[in-house]
Amino acid sequence: MNPDLDKQLDQFERDGYLIIPNALNPEETEKVRQKINYGREQGWQEGLNEVGNMWFDTFLEREPGTFGPLVAHKSIRPYLEALLGPQLQLRSFRAHINPGPYLQEWHMDFYGYWMQPKRRLSVRGVAVNTTFYLQDNAPGIAHLKFVKHGHLFEPHAVHPSKMRGLDCEFRQWCERQEHVVLYPKAGDCVIFFSHMPHQGAKEDDSVERSNVVCHYQSNPFYEGVWFVSRTKGEGIYPLGRPQGRDDSYA
Ligand SMILES: O=C(O)CCC(=O)C(=O)O
């Protein structure tokens, strides 16, 4: 393996995240940004939640020419290849716009990570997010915050019965932990463990902010696993195609 990549992946495993600068070039970034805004004009959003996050689950199917290349994008592919190889499965594909004030609830995308059913031969399923940012984050503008090393230990009070409200015990616990704040720029991709507690926020309510998240899982999870989004369940294995075939999504 490329020794630099190996070092970066050591860092990923240690810190729980990795920023890939300029994963998308400016043209790709602009194309995706505009298409997300177009989707909003068309009313394709699933909803706008109480923390100011508008989400879209159908861009991959509606606009495969624009969004398909983000699945195992060529700039991210070496990382995904080295982490999970052909077993990598696209779980879900979600875009977000933060149209106004935005302070995301502390959450894990893979809430159920620590409570997976263990059997004699079962292995612990793992999932990673690749989140592509379409505008600059910066102090005074917007950020992405993690619980420091939050992928390495089980957070307090993560249970469906205890997760009600923005002020639940888990979220209070996240707030009390040491944090790492990232400021990804337009075109950057952040790869992180889906069970790492995180929180996006705008510091300036007036800025445009949007992103696209591909959730990947290492091996199929059973339907009932507790995850932020529903699985596509179609078995999209972007790295699992026979050699020699076109590897684009569409
Ligand atoms: O930066 C943000 O708004 C948070 C993004 C997020 O929740 C994610 O990538 O799963």
C-alpha cells in the first residue's frame, strides 16, 4: 500500500475522521451545489427539521449524472478501497441544505453501533460517512464538531428510550466532552466513522450551506439496525464490480 495513504488511514483510525481537501474540483462542487438548490426549488426535500436541516434522499435516483460520481468518488476511492474493499456497500445517500439558522443536534449516524447483536461468529458492523461540503466553513461562518475520539468509547445514554428532545442525556453528555472543530472548505470531503458523535452548525445564519453524505457500511446490516437513514437495500457495491466494467454508478 502507498505509505502516505497508510499513514492517513492510521490517522483516520486514531482520530475518527480525515479531511480530504479538494475532493471535488470547483466545477464539480458548483454543479452539485446548483443541483441541490434546483432540487429544493422542485420541492424534492423530505422535510426541514427543527434544528434547521433540510434533507433530500432521492438525488441519486433523480439526477444520477450529477450525483452518481460522488459514490466512491475517484478522489475518495483509494481510501474506501483500502478501508473496506469490495465489501463496501453504499447504505444511503443524503443531501442537506441549511436554509436559515442551524445548530444540529448532537448525533451519531450509526446510533446502534455499540448495541449490535453479538453472536459467536458475528463481527461488529462498521459504517463510514463521506460528507462533501459545497461551501466554505470557517470561524464566524460554519463548522463541523466531533466529540474528540468519540468513535473509541461508548457514549452515555444512547438508547431509543432516552433520546427524546434536544436536551436528552446523550446530547448533554456530548456537550460536556472535549471537542474537535473542523472547517471544511468547498469541495472538501470529510470521511468519518458513522458512530462518532458530531454536530454541524452555522455561526452566520445568513450564509448558504449544503452538503452531500454517502453512508457506507462494511457488510450488510440487518434491516432493524438503528441508523439515521433507511438503507437503500439494493446492494450497491461501488467497489465490487468485476474488473473491466464501467465503474460509474449510472
Ligand atoms: O456539517 C454538518 O452539517 C453535519 C453533517 C452530518 O451530519 C453528516 O455528515 O452526517
